[in-house]
Amino acid sequence: MSERRAPEKAAVSLPGLRNRPGFVTLMVSVAFGAISSGVLNVANDLVAIYALGASATQIGILNASESVAFLFLAIPAGIILDRVNRIKTMVWAQLAAGLSILSVPLAWALGGLGYPQLVLVSFLVGVAGMLWGVGSGSAIPGIVGRDLVSTAFARKETVDTSVGITSPGLAGVLVAMVSAPFTLIVAGAANLLAAATLLWGFRTTADSSAPLEEPPPRIGFRQSFGDGLRFTLRHPTIRALVSSSAITNMALAFGSAIETLFFVTVLGFSPQAIGLVISTIAVGGLLGSLAVPALVTKLGEHKVLALSVLCLPLAVVMIPLAGSSNDGALILVIGHSVLYNALMVSYNATAYGLLAKATPETMMGLQQGFRLVFTMGPVPVLGIIGGLAGDALGLQPAMWIWVGVTAFATLPLLALLRSDNWPER
């Protein structure tokens, strides 16, 4: 396949996906998951700030605890998910996340909520999210076929972001009305509904609850680990995508550790304003998911990837600039949210298609496990560093560090763009 033919696959019509057994069920579950994530993104930090009086360092540790599972568990999870029923694993992950989240409002109502419990819940939600992400990413190619992978990912992003437009705003209102801990009831219930949707839908869809290809021969963990590591490091496309994603995620973890505190203490945003800002994240993601097919057709997948990452620093710089603006802070922050997330969805949709083309079905889970270790493994450390930098340097100077680290993410993809080492199938 030539470079210019790849976009034609990314633009396959949506009815083809609707006819693939299990895809619609998966999208409904994704929608419930998006509700939970949208509420959680607003309420979790606010529980720590308003209910427990957390500092920037504590917020950094809280955010790090949610992503630490990617460092230690992603590779074993990838190996296991290549051998077991991926859908059932995703069901259990959503159930665990929902019950963990619901423990927070229960403890608050009983007067026993503390910071350690919040960290533990964030860790459990992170583990569940890691299993969900590896499971769904491994299952999609088998559900829709490799010819529709890029389109399926784009449609998944459309569902995710469309639902996410309203849920953060709703969360901001609920925080103001019933307090942040009780707002988490909505997030926990949405996780349970996501699990129920998968359980019901794949029980009634013939053959789609099982792995869609015969599992590979059982080999030892050590050999699986070595095969996955060599494949990830030696394949030029995957190596470049993983490197760029790792730098971008590290920068985002650094900034996210202090972003909410920056909004509250420097910009003086209310919970409703924060909910509005996070709602515009979904708007940006929706715009990105809708624009991807046309951009790929015109420019090619590799150029869309490179341009998306190249423009990310321009989106991030709006945050520290907002701290110097009197009347335009909210406009700058909303502009950041829309542009940043449109660019990230554009990057992720095309990158996922390229990764799926370059990876054998029998290694999908394993390769994603290694990819997550490299791209998400450093996130907890950078989250803690971000919190420490916010306390030591001040919130606004720390935001400029976010801008600088983001700029480095362009280098791996620009090198690959010059090399023409892109998947041929």
C-alpha cells in the first residue's frame, strides 16, 4: 500500500461499522464510560481540594496514583488479554471501577473519607482504566476488521467526546449543588452501566464475546516479554509513535497535576466554570474526530500526525498566558481546551490505524502493553514532579515548563517523516 492509499481506508463509511457484530454495543458502553470520565475529571480533584484541603503536591500524587498501573501492570495485562476473553475482562474492569468510585461518597456520608482512600480509589480506577484501554484496543481490530480500524477509532472518539460535552458541565453544577463527593455517585453508576451494557450486548451477539481469532500458542512470560520489547523498539513507525506519545503524556501529566489548582487559585474559576472548560475538551475532541478523514485524505496519515504534534505547544501556551490576562482568561483556557484536544484526537486516530496495520493480531495486546508502559509509565513521576514544581516555583512558572516539554514531542515524528518508514499494509 502506498502512502496515499492509506487515507482511503480511513474514510470507509459508517454503515460498514454498524453491520459489524458487537461494534454498536461497544460504542454504547464507551458512552457510559465517557459520562463517568467526564464527571470524574471535574469532581475528583475538587473532592481533594474542597473536602480535604489538598495541596498541589497532594494533587500531583493523586493524579499519579491513577496512572501508576500502566507502569507495572500494562505488560502482564497485554500478555493475558491476548489469551483470554477480552470483553469479559473489560466487564470486570468497569464493575471494579464503579464500586471503587461509589466508596468515596459512602465514606463521606459516614464521616470517614480521608486522603489515603482517595489515592487508593484513584489507583483502582487507573488499573480498571488500563485493563479497559488495552482490552478495547486489542478487541477493535477483531470486531471491525483491519480495514476499518482507523474509522472505528475515529467513531469511538466521536461517541466519547460527544457524550463528554455535557457530563463535565453537569458535574460542575452537581458539585455546587450537592458537594463534590456526592457527585461521584453519577460517575460510579455510569461505570456499572458500561459493564452491564457489555455483559448484555455480547451475550446476545453471536460469537462476539470471545476472542475473534484463535489464541496464539502458549509461550512463557519471558519469551512474550522479549518478543514484545523487540517488536516495539525495532519497528521504526511504532518506535517513533511511542516516543512522541511518551513525551506528550509526560508533559500533560506535569501540567494536569497543577491545572485545576491553577484554575481555582490563580484564575479564580468557580466549579461551574471548571465544568464548562472540561466540557470544551469534548468539543475539541469531537471536532478533531470529524476532521480526521478529510485531513488524512488530503495530507496523508503521517503528515496529520506530525502537524498535530507540531501544533500542540501553541495550544498549551494559552494556559500560562491566561494567568496574565484580566478579562480574557476564560476565553484563552477554552481556546486551549478545544485546540489541544482536537489535535490529540487527530493524532490518536491516525496513530491507532498505523499501529494496527503494523502489528499482528496475535501481538495486539502485548504490543499495546509495551506501548502503554513507555507512554504512560513515566506519567506518575511527572505528575508528582508537576505538583512539586507548582509548590516550589509557583503555578504560573510551572505552566511554562509544560509548554517546553510539549515542544520536544515533535522530534521523533519529524525524524520519521523524513525517513518514509511507514507501514505498507
